[in-house]
Amino acid sequence: MFVTYVLYSFKYDRLYIGYTTDLIQRFRSHQSLAKKGFTTQFRPWFVIEVRFHASKSDALKDERFLKSGQGRHLIRSKILPKYQ
């Protein structure tokens, strides 16, 4: 099972979009384990969207869409308002 996820930093108004096969471990890494990289600068992160996929190619396709202008607009206009 592959998961596409969207993280949001309320403190910095930042989005992070990724995919993984182990969401819990990946979230731990973003939240506290990683010592360098983009996500270390904007902690704490909150999971605001999770999408499950049967194949890696579907997860990658969804990740690419969410990272596009249309995808980011969808996140900011439809998904994020549910949490504010």
C-alpha cells in the first residue's frame, strides 16, 4: 500500500507533499528524527490529507498533481480550510 500525504505547518504557513509506504515512520522523520532538510525548518507539521494507492505509480502521479499549481490550489482552497 502506498500513501500520498500532505503536511502543513500552521506556524509558517508551509505545505509539504510526499509519498511513502510507511506513513507513521515518515511522519516521525519529518517531525523529529531528521536533522537536515526542508521539513526540519518548519516544524511542527500536521497531517492534513492522506490518500491511499494500490501502486507506486499511482502514488507518484498523485504526488505530482498535488505539487502542481492546480494541486496546491486544491489543497489551499478545499482541504486546508477544514482545519482553520
